Amino acid sequence: MKRRLMALLAVGVAVLVSIGFAGMAPSAKAASLVQVTNFGNNPSNLQMYIYVPNNVSASPPILLALHGCQGSGPYMYSSTQFASLADQYGFIVIYPSVTRSYDCWDVTSSQALTRNGGSDPVGLMSMITYTEQHYGGNPNQVYVTGESSGAMMTNVMLGDYPDVFKAGAAFMGVPFGCFYTGTVGGWNAACAQGQVTNTPQAWGNMVRNADPGYNGLRPRVQLWHGTADTTLSYTNFGEEIKQWTNVLGVSQTPTSTDTPQPGWTRTRYDNSSGTVQVEAYSIAGAGHELPLSGMAAYAISFFGLAGTTPPPPPAGSIRAGDDSAKCVDDIGQSTANGTKIQMWDCNGGPNQQWTVASDGTLQVYGKCMDITGANYSNGTGIELWTCNGGANQQWKATNGTLVNPASGKCLDDPGSNTANGTQLDLWTCTGGTNQQWSIP
């Protein structure tokens, strides 16, 4: 691929790795990145690195994590949050490396776009099989993710081996087949620049033709792209959605649209049973820089690997007791007086970083959590206001609740509503879980 793409993508490797003996599983004494050699059929001389967390699950899920051009497996390990999420949830991560010039994945040749056709996909499949055989990996829980060139290969692996993968997440990719040149390591400028468009059926046929005899279930797909991406045009995001909704047999019209974080637009495409088949994240103003902090966790959640135990709350957050994935949030990161205080997905943002001040106030952006108008009636909304020492800005942590001493009433999630955007209010203390909070 051309140097102009390479210069824009992540560069270099800045991590030391522990090197294991050929063909042997790493010791469980320490969680570290380990290289494995002699892992099976490897026609394009890929390198295999593997991360097995200390608390690896029995029959653990496997995640294949693919770097971008001029990257490597160790770079992907050190620059993304998948390993820390593996520590938390007990799955194994394979971090492969390309060894050809510019370290881009072969998503351009006929071999790569055909099941068992050769090139990189065959070597990647050998790594997965090796992990199943030597580390007890669960063949029914195999997932793939990647960034840029690795996102392109994510789409290729989902097309070539639909029976192997349960789901995939592609960060800044292009549709399966879009980058085809007929040569290994070719460069398709028209695709990169968003000049290649097709009907959903035509895109879908490219995927189906990779394994024409397959008629079983297809892996679910999550897609991410920044609107300001000048390396791989944002147009490719829409083409990917067209392709995978067609392959998975769901409508091009989203089942739902929401904003899980400021600047993120998420569209979901459900099947007739209400299961999300395609989930797409458009990130306003983002360039060729995904995944950003926190995005890997959304991919792991989409895969179903997050289990029932949520990650620990970010430092300074006030986490809800009735839905431990939700935090007390200053809506829109606004500092204006009267801004509503709401429930929102915990994301570690500055608008969720609360300080317990010495005067009994709870502060974010230097302003205080305030009972609107000093009205102590049940149902009065909670808002942000300039700190003024008033009794309606005082809070006391008591047995997991936040009590306003002047009223004797509690900070309350009305109706135990866990929907994003629910405004918090004041209510008689009941001992309910909707009045329980983890206090920083």
C-alpha cells in the first residue's frame, strides 16, 4: 500500500514482549504478551502473539485483534484497551503481526477474499485453531476486531469464515471486497477516497461469494468511523452498513438511533427477534484515530464478553446502585447554571468527575449539585448551579445514600429508570436501590 496511507497510520512498536518457547503455552504465573511460533499453516509468514490473563476463564472466549498499517501485534497490545478488558473478563487475545512491507494486511488479493484461499486469512485461522487446542479456547466464542487495515481484515475474516466468528468490530474500515486489486498489498485509491459505492445486494454478494456453499448463521457486526477521516473516507462507513445489513438480512433503516456519548451517533439494526445484528457508531469530528479510550469496552459489550460484572467506576464518578453501568452526569458537559443532572452510561468523562468538597457539596467543573429553587418537595429536579453555600447544595453520604440534611430527603433516580437522560430528583428516603450511590 502507498506511503501516504502509511504516514497517517499508527507508527512503530514501543513495548517489550516476553518471548515463549516455540509451540508452548505461556506460564500462568504472570500475564504478559508472549510470542508463539510453529502455530500451523502460515503462508504469509505472520507472527503470533498471545495474551492470556491471570484470571482466564474456563473454556475462554478468543478475540483476534488486528493492527493497522505500520503497526504490529505488540503495538496493538500496548495502544488499545483490549488486554485490560481481558484481565477483567477472562478472555484470551491474539495479537498477530504482518511482516511484509508497510505491515498492511492482505485484503486486496483473490486468495485473501476466498475461504481457505491462502495468504493472511489462512495464517490467522491457524492461530485461532492453535489457541483452541493449546490454551483451551472456546471454538463457539471467537471474535475479531481491528483498526484501519486491521478493520478491513476484520471484515474479510467475517466474510471468509462466517462459521468461525460469532461477531466482529471494525474501527475505520472499508467493506469486504472494496480494496480488491488482484495483488497482495495493492492500493485501491478509489476505495480509500470513498469513490466505490454499490447497492446493498452487490456488496452482500461479495461477502457471500467468499464462501459460496455457506448458508448458516452469520456473525453480528459492529462498525465505527470518524466523520473527519481523510485516510479512509467516511463514505466507506455507509457502504459497510449497506453491506452487512444485506448480509444479515435486516432493514437498511435503523431500528433505533441514540447518542451514547456526546458526539457519538449510534444506529442499530435489529432482526425480527429484536436482536441487534449491525451496530454502527459515527463519531463527529474524529479523524483516522479510532479506537479512542472507552470504545474497546463498547466492542466487548457488543460481543457479549462483559458478563454481568461491570467495570469499576472511573475515579471520581458517582455510580448508580440500581444500574451499575450508569453514572451521575452533567448533561452535555455544560457549566451553565440550571444544567440538568442526569443518569448516563459511565464513560469517565469530565462531566462525571465529582469532587466531595469539605463543605459537604458535590462539585463538577467548580459548580455544585443543587436542588432546584431550594424546593424540598418530592420530585424536585437536581441541577448544576454556582456554589453559594446554600442548604440546598449540601449532601451527606449515609449508608450508600446521598441525603440533603435540610430536607432529610435523598438523591433519587425516579422510578428506577435506567435510561440515559433521566433527570435525578429529590425524594423521601426509601432505602431503595434507586437511591443507592457509590461515592468517590
